[in-house]
Amino acid sequence: LLADALLHAERALALTDPQDRGETLRRTLQAADLAIAAGDPQRGFDLVEPLIVALDDDEQQPADAAAVLSLAGRARSGLFGSAAALPWLERAAALLPAGSAERARQLGSCVWAMLFVDVDRARQRGIEFVAAAAASDDRLLDQFARAALNVADALAGLPLSSSPVPASTALDTDVLNDWLEVAVWTDDHHRADAVLAEAMRRITERPSVTNEHNIMM
């Protein structure tokens, strides 16, 4: 289905008037996103590369620059691993306004890309992510930010910090999966056990067969 969607997206892009910058940009980013999701990061990068060249030539960065750079980072990560995404993700984060949810999410991407490269640097970015998420007033984003910082702390051998909100409202399966997956990927099984205990404690307070299944998997 993704491959079919990509074919349609590229066809739409080919039929777009190149003088219509807004539609050309929108359809280019859409096609690049689909290419990466379909498992063809090289095609995704090829699609956004001309936009990156245009960014480098512009003295003043347009409003869409961060989206272009973020897609480029995803593509490079797919090709060469998370470390290859860092320059692009960091550049995108620097362009986004302080206090915005968009900048907070971009900082989160930076943290996850750094975790397997430089844990100390990931922790510093994680602290920024937590502050930015809090400023954005997005409760779910705040949970993801604290989860990212917890993962960085765990990799650094530091204790997990407690959630600032009741466990019954803080449970998010994706957040807990992030904690567990990174601990397992890095063979930190002792830390994985600690994270699993925290996940199960939360499930005890808010029972969910689906969440328990996902975490145990």
C-alpha cells in the first residue's frame, strides 16, 4: 500500500506546476515521507535534496526549512544509522521557535538519535526536551519527553526519575515500550527489569489487558 501511495504521490508531483512553489513543496515532502516509510530512504533523500540545496542558497531560511531538514535526517538515518541524522535534526531544531511543540518534538528526535552515540549529550538534550515539552503545554508530549530523559539516565547508569503525574494518568504504551526497547537493545537487562517493574506497577493501577500484552511482548 505504501509503495502504491508513493507512486501516486510522485505522479501528482510530476504533474504539479513547478512555478507553484507551495504545492510543489507540499507534494515533495509528502512523496519523501512515503518513500522513507516504504523502506526507500535513498529515494526520500533524493526528493528533498534539491530543497536542501535551495535552503543552503537562501540567506533567510523559509518557514518550511525545518520540515525539509527533518525529512532529510530521517532519510539519512534509514541509510546510515541514527548518528547520520544528527546534523540534520539539530539544524532543524535550531530553526524552530522556542516554546513550540514542534521544537520540543524535534529535540525529542535529537535525543533518540544521540542515545547510541553520546549518552551524556543525549541527557543534556533530554533535559531541554523536558523543558520545551512543559512549555508547550502538551501533556502527552511531556510524558514522551520524560520517558526520553529516563532512557538517557538509564543508559548513563542513573536511577529513573518518578513521573510528576499520577501513574493512573501517565500510562502510555509507546512511552513504556521506548524505555524497555532501548534497555534491551543495549543489553542492559538489569535496567530493563527495573523499567518493566515500573510498567507493571502502572498497569496494576490502571488495568489493561492490551497494554500488559504489549509490554510483556
